[in-house]
Amino acid sequence: MSLRKFISNKTIAALAVIGTAFANTSAFAQAAGAAAATAEKPVDMGPVYKTAIFYVMAFLLLCLFIAIVGKALKVYELTREAQDKPKGINWNAVNGTLFAIFLIVGLYGVYWEYTVHGKMILPEAASEHGKKIDQMFNLTLIITTIVFIATHIILFAFAYFYKHTGKRKAYYYPHNNALERIWTIIPALVLTVMVLMGFLTWRSIFYKIEDPNNKPISIEITSSQFAWAIRYSGPDGVVGLKNYKLITSENALGIDFKDKNAMDDLVADEMVLPVNKPVRLILTSKDVLHSFYMPHFRVQLNTVPGMTSYFEFTPTITTEEMKAKTNDPKFEYLFLCAKICGEGHYKMQKKVRIVSQKEYDAWLAEQGTYLNDDLRKQFNMPVTAAPAPAPAAATAPADSTAADSTAVQTTQTALKK
Amino acid sequence: MSTISLHDTHNHDSHDDHGHHKETFLSKYVFSMDHKMIAKQFLITGIIMAVIAMGLSILFRIQLAWPDKSFPILETFLGEWAEGGRIKPDFYLALVTIHGTIMVFFVLTAGLSGTFSNLLIPLQIGARDMASPFLNMLSYWFFFSACVIMMSSFFIQTGPASAGWTIYPPLSALPTAIKGSGLGMTLWLISMVLFVASSLMGGINYVSTVLNMRTKGMDLWKMPLTIWAFFLTAILGILSFPVLVAGVVLLVFDRSFGTSFYLSDIVMGTQVLPNEGGSPILWQHLFWFLGHPEVYIVIMPALGISSEVISVNSRKPIFGYHAMIYSLIGITILSFIVWGHHMFVTGMNPLLGGVFMITTLIIAVPSAVKTFNYLATLWRGNIKFTPAMLFAIGLVSFFISGGLTGLFLGNASLDINLHDTYFVVAHFHLVMGSAAIFGMLAGVYHWYPKMFGRMMSNKLGYLHFWLTFICAYLVFFPLHFLGLDGVPRRYYAFTEFEFMQKWLTVNVFVTWAAIIGGLAQVAFLWNFFYSIFKGKKAPQNPWGANTLEWTAPVEHIHGNWPGEIPTVYRWPYDYSKPGAEQDFIPQTIPFSETMSSNMPHDFEGNAEAERIQKEWEDQRDADEKTKLD
């Protein structure tokens, strides 16, 4: 009897709540309607939407709504129970069905993601080793997608089909050694293949045998908060020594000009590389860890203070070709910082241009050396003795075509060495 | 043998306590030495920290979605860290760092292991309390202090640590490199040392309790998978956490006493630092030697909990109990030799990269076995969708989705282009973040009646699950594609790069999903705290489960069981056994009471028992024959 009483109280209370809510909303609606009728000018709600209190109120209203729905459900279930009817809502069926719906909608969502967002990802690799990485990526993607879809279909289908009905008993099935062996061995085999492929590719990337006829271009990258410095080796093909203790405001990289190889090193504001020519990156850092990341070339390596690391790769697609391939006239290669390095982390970048050998030579000839008069003084070198035609080209790039072509020639001979 | 004597002393202790001490508020709720209360302390602290960390994530998600909009309310709360209503870049990094730290250590390690190891180890193995209740209490209070100190860094001028949760030096070592590496980082390091101390005290306690204090009949191969998971997690923690302390101490030396363990050849601006000979890579080795086992410390208890929950609610024995344990052991061992996969592109010797790739991909095998075993457990089950079961199924889904992307990242060659991008963010938020938090929530819903003696509302649980499950996928699935486009993580804004512009709308979408997912937690918080006081009274065994904890009285008593501790006769997964009257047979029921459902392998080769069973069966067959005749 007390149960009856309880229900009726609850019912009345819930009904009252629902009633008030309805009355309120309709009242609001009426008021709004009236307001709309009297004042024709729409109220500017812009500032209202910007206030936090608006969202708090909206959320509270939502909570109230959920509470009312909850109460209504409870009332419904309790009345069913009181009338000795079967349970009002079969939550096992509801949840089982929701899993089935989730599976179908989810599969569509995955398809949508793969096709829409999947199209927005990086274009094909623009380097030799990058192609291998892409192949392996695709293979891994196919394998994992199959497993992903299959296991999810199984998971949610089981959830749907084997939901509790009260009519049957679960199947007592504690183990099956054959089955377990199968699903230990098959993943193990698939993984072995992937490990082998990965291992071989990894070795081919990091253990390069130098071809004496096709020596890589050496370029040194120095990271600092929050900028990149690029140093080309100059005509001699060797990047000169540097020492962090020599760093001053004039000598920002701490280049040791006592080393002859450093004399002709070139400063560059962007990275320009000839296509199909191996490049050896010498990665160093001045202050904290950074990560040199060239996504289009599948190149990444951290730059570590106190440790020099190397990455060798060969670009295969010029910027112009990539513009055509991606159908994006504004396309540019770049490199950026991928390791948290401070508040300017999100800005560190430099442009990369892949050009033909001819364009590269022309560009290189225009770059100035690091060594300038200030530094000469510092290292007690004669200021007047200009060692190479390169600085001449830098100071007066459009002076004479003759100077330019000689510069190009010297650089070319240097590279061919 | 020692087990028995230990039990006796404990028996006495508990009686003494009741006889002579009057429990005060302080001894019952604050400095409690009762494992059940300590579990609740861990849980509630963990929940509070989770809410804070989630709030932080919403803050930085807002920055990512609307990088050029101003939100005056942010300035109201954050002051000069959000001048003009926009979060500043260094504070953004602080948010990311503290979000990660809190979630990984305080929520998913202490909140998860601390809560459920404390609650379930004594109750499921049949012990009066932990091996050392006092150490247990200390463990909680060290953890609490660690939380307080970590949070206090929000109230100092230079702000919290902001070098990422992995705090790689030199960034974390040099206050001139980033503001957060001043006092904020010092507090981070102190907090972490306290945290590790807490975790060690907890871990030692868990291991010794499991090894020494199991009740009669509870041999290792009769323990529930939850206990196996907690046990192995504790071992992992004991072996790996000290390494973090070692690393932290060296970092403290570098920061405060001018040593050069991690620093060398550094020039800040034009100021040449005197440090020589150290290596930043050393920190990474030390950190990840803990850091990788740490992710298994996070996920294994969740897997243990979900094994139990899935078995109970499918009304089926867990498929391949032994395989589940062996795979846990396999994961435990392998997790110590895979740390290098976090370091493929640090510039360490490429040979190491190859080796770590092999070990990393091997660890996928036991993980795959576990997944398939879960699926086999669901097969032909009789699944009751309690909120706990929903979360456990959600865990399996996340474990698959996030685990599979691990195959990309574990492959050193593929990692070159994916390292430190959003692909990594998506990967570990699914496999370790979402999966582990779902395991934790499954545990909360499942053992809430045991903790508070009351039931949570199922309907709110359903709402909570579906919103959270959907939102988690909406948040993390699109992030994979940002990573595949080469967008690095921990970027304050995408505005500086032309190629990232196209992801701005995705960021807005993800942020809205995160906000809705965050608000969905209100359903849980309300349900949790309201039900403590007003929930329906819990019955003795609300889910029809076999494990020992459901034989203990609903009302908590010191010492868990009045009178003798029950004896265990069987494994914990006899659900829906053919021939049994009910669809579950608790561990405390001897085989002699279930003659009709006994199976040959139940007796593990005990000839005497087999003979008795055979006699009984012959008798039954004879009876039936006479009946038929």
C-alpha cells in the first residue's frame, strides 16, 4: 500500500514538474511571440551569445530537461511494476540496439573520415626513401583497417545478438587451445612480416653506402629558440667546424674560422635543393631540443645540443611538379619544429624549394658566405683578402653576368669534387 | 603456513580495535587505515583531479579551435595568463603539460590502481586488510600531497611546469628557456618524487598482500583476473618507478646544483652555459624506462577490471583464463624492453631503433590475444548491459582502435614521419587514455555497491556511457588525419602555417565534441555523489558475481568478514555452468555441493575427488535408469 502511495506521490510530483515546464515554455513562447509582434526590429542576440552565463543557463536547462525525462521514465516503470505488467523498458534491448546502430553509423563515419579527411593528408612522398615508407604505410593501413573493421563488427554484433533475454543460458565455454593458438600465431606471423619490412627499410634509410660518383650535398641545420639557421658547405663541399663557445652576436653559429673548410660556408635563408641529388643533413641545436621535420620528404630527426645527428635523403619531386600534382599553385615544401621547445614552438619554420640542378646552381651562386669583415677582425684575418668570388656575388648579385657565371663554375667544380 | 598465522593475528587486531578504540572522525575518514576507506579516498581524489585535468584540456581545446577569438571570461579566471581573453603561448604549454601529468599519474595510475587495488585485493583474495595498513595510509597521504603541490604551481608567478609531461631537458632544466621551468618545474619534480614514494608504498603493499595473505584455497590460479592485473601492475611499478626518481634527482642536480647530467654545449641567446659532457638523451632513456611500463601500469588494471566485468555480465567464464594471465605476464616482461620506441628519431644509434622496433611489435601479440579472448567471451553470452558492462565493451573498442595505430608508431620507419604529430596524440588518447578511463569507470559502476553500499542510477549511467563513448571517438578519430598531414602536437595555434589552415574547422568540431564529452561527465558526477547519500540500498550480490567480495556484508566492517574468512574452492568464473541451478557458482561453494555441474577438469587431476564424482554420477545414472524402468 505504501508503494502505491509512493507512486502516486511521485507521479503527481513528476506530472506537476512536467506541467510547469510545459506551462513555462508555452508562456515563454507566447511572450516571445507577443514581443515579436510588438517590436518588429529583431533583438540583437550577439552579445548574449558571448556571455558565459547564457551557456550556463542553457546547460542547466538541459539538465532540468534530462531530470524530467528521467523522472517520467521512472514513473512509467513504477506504474508498470505496480500494475504487475512486464517491465516497461527493456534496457538490454535498448543498449544492444544502440550498439548495432553505433556500428552502422560508426562504419559510415570511418568511411567518411577515410575519404574526406583522408584526402587532406600529405601528398605522396617527395623523396626516395619516402616512397618505401609510403608503401609500408599503405600495407600497414590495409592490414589494420581490415582488423579494425572486422573486430568491431564482431564486437558490436555480439553485443547486439547475445544481449540478455532471460530465455536462454550463456554457453559455458572456458577455453579452446586450438583457437587460442590460432590467434596467437596469426598475429605473430603478420607482425613478423611487418617487423622485417620495417627493419630493412629502417636500415636502408640510416645505413647508406656512399656512392663516390654521387656525393651528397652537405647542409648543416642549427636550431635555436625559435629559428632555424641553414649553412651550406660552399665550394669545398665540406661544412666547417664550429664550437658553441665561439658564439657571439656577430658569430651566431659559433663557426670556427680557423678551420679552412669554414671559410667558404654559405648562409642561406631558405633551403634550396637540386632534385634527385642526395642531401646529407647535419643536425645540431644551439639551446634546447628541437626536431627537424620535413613532412613531405618523410624526414624527421631531433636536433640535440651537444650531439650531432645526420639524415641523408634524396628529393625526387621539384616544387613546381608538386604544385601541379597537388593542383595547388600556392604549394610550398617546408620544414618545421616537431619537438616542444618553448613558447615560439608553433612558429618555427623555413621554406624548402626543390629545383633543377641549373636553378640550384644559379641560386647557390647568389648566397653570401658567413665570413664577413666583422668576423675577419675577430679572427685576426686580413680584412681585404676576399678568398672567393662568392661574397662579391652576394654584395653585387646583378653587377655583371661574368662574375655570376664564374661563381657558378667554381661552385659546380666544388660540387663535382 | 605463514598465511594462516597472519590471518590469526589480524583477526585479533580487528577485534581489539573494536573492543578498545572508539573511531573518531579523524581516524575513520581522514587518517584511515582501512583499505576500503583508503580506496574511496584514492577514488574521490582521482575523480577531482580528473575533473581538473579535463577542465585544462577544454581550455587548450578552446585555444586551438578559436585561436583569434577573445574570451573575456578566461581573463576573469586566469588573469594575466589569458590577457585580453586569449590564452598565452607559454600558458598553453603549461596547460598541456599539467593535463598530461595529472591524467597519466594522478588519475590513471593512482586513481585507478590506488582505488581498485586497495578495494579489491583484500576483498577478492580474502584478507582482513592490506599487509601494512599504515603504509597504505601513508601511500594515500603522499599521493594527496603530490596532488596539492602539483596544483599549487598554478598559484605562482611563473606558472606551472610547461615542458610537456615528459619534461625533456634542457627545456625543463633552464628557467631561461621557458618560464615554467622556474619554480613551477621545481614543484613538479617535488610532486613527482612524493608520487613515486606513494606508488612504491602502495605497490609493495599490493604485492605482499597478494603473495602472503590469500585465504584458504585461494591459490594463484584461482585468483580473479583483476587481482592478477593489479599484482603484475604493482610489480611493474616497483621495478620502474625508482628509475624515474633517479632521473628526477639528476635533473634536480642539474637545475639547482650546477651539474651536467643532461646538459652540454648550450647557448641561451649569446650566453654560453658552462655545462659540458651531459646528454639530454640520457633523460629520455631514464624517463621512458619508467614511461613505457607506465602506460601498461595504466592499462593493465583497466584490462583486469574489464575481464571481470565482461565475464560477470556476459554470464560466461572469461575465455582462456590462463592465456589471459600469460599474456599479462608477457606484457609485463616485454614492457621493460620497448622504451626505445619513444626515441626512434632522437638521433640515438639506428641499430637500437631496429631492436626496439622488434620488441615493440612483439608486445602486440599478447595484446591481440587479450582482445580476441574478450570477443570470444562475448560470443554466445547472455549479456546484461549494466553501465559497467557498457564501459567494458567501450574499453575493448578503444583498445582495438588505439592498439592498431600502435603498429604504425612502433614501426621505426613509419615513426619517422609520425613522431610527435597528432597521430601520436590520437593513438595514446584512445589506447591508454580512453581505454584506461573506461576501465576505471567500469570499475566504479561495478563496485560502487561494494564501496558505498548503495546503487548508482543505471539510466544516468547509460546516458553517461553513450555520450562519452561517442564524444571520445569524435574527438580522437579525426586527430589521426591531422597527424598524417604532418601537423605536430603541442602547437599553440595553427595560424602560422598555410597547410594547417584546412584543419581549423576540424579543430572547432573536435573542441565541441570535447566540450559535450566534458559536460557528459556531469551525469557521472551527479550520479556518483548523489548516490552516496540517496542511492538505492545495495543488495548483497547485485550482479550475481562469483568473487569473494560479494560474500562480505554490505555494511563495511573492519576486517571485512564477521567471523571466519570464507574458504575458496573453485576458480572465479563458473558462470552458466551446465547442470548448475543458478547461472553462477560463487568461489566459496565447494564442489561437493554442485555435483550435478562438476566437470572432469575442475579437479585438476585429484584422483580422490574424481573417484567421488564418478561414484556420484554412476549413482545418478542408476537412479535414472530405475526411474525409467
